[in-house]
Amino acid sequence: MDLGYPGERMGLPREGTGSAAGYGRRLGALVIDWLIALAVAAVLAGALHVGPQTRSLITLLVFGVMAWLLIGSIGTTVGKRLCGLRVVRVDGGPVGPLWAFVRALLLVLVVPALIWDRDYRGLHDRAANSVVVRL
């Protein structure tokens, strides 16, 4: 049974600009964004004199806020940009602040991001009607 290529059902090209982003690039972008969040959280934790558990929560909060604001405003995070990715609505338009918030909230819950469909979309992308594509 031929299920087609990732993104075909949404009208995305098979490869190149606008095609569904693969796992490798997305993971690379996640690592970069997480390292940025860790650095910001370390500065905040030092300034606020908090312990390791609170620092972990600050890291998660920074990561979520960063994903929400950047995806909602410019469609990409620092990590995604460096990896040549952006997030768009399935119809190609911008995600916008409301759906970027929903996406970021589900992303920090982790489980939705670990469940993927054949178009490389996690539950957080499906809920926000978004897709990560290559630049």
C-alpha cells in the first residue's frame, strides 16, 4: 500500500523548499532551542538564587515562551532558523499567536511531540493545524 510521501496529503512538495521537515533537522533545532533556554534559565536562576528543581521549571518555561513568541510572530525559532525550518499553517499562512500558544503549550507537555503521523507532524502540530517545513 502506497501512502505517498510526507506532506503529500497537504499539498506540500516532495523535497526542497516547503516540503515537510524530517526528524533530523527538527531534532537539531530542538537541541539548539533547548540549549538557548538552558542558558537563559541559568542566568535567571543565578539572579533569583533558586535551586535545581526551580531552574528546571524555569528552563521549560523559557523554552515554551520562546517557542510561543517566535513561532507566533516570525514563524520560526532560533534553532529552526539555523536548521532551515519554519512553522506554517497547513494552508501556508502564518500560525499566529493563539495557535502558536496552543502548539507551545502542547510541546512543553512532551508527549504530543513524541507521537507523529505519516506527515511528520506531532500532536502539537495537528492541534494547531500547523506543519514544520524546510526553508
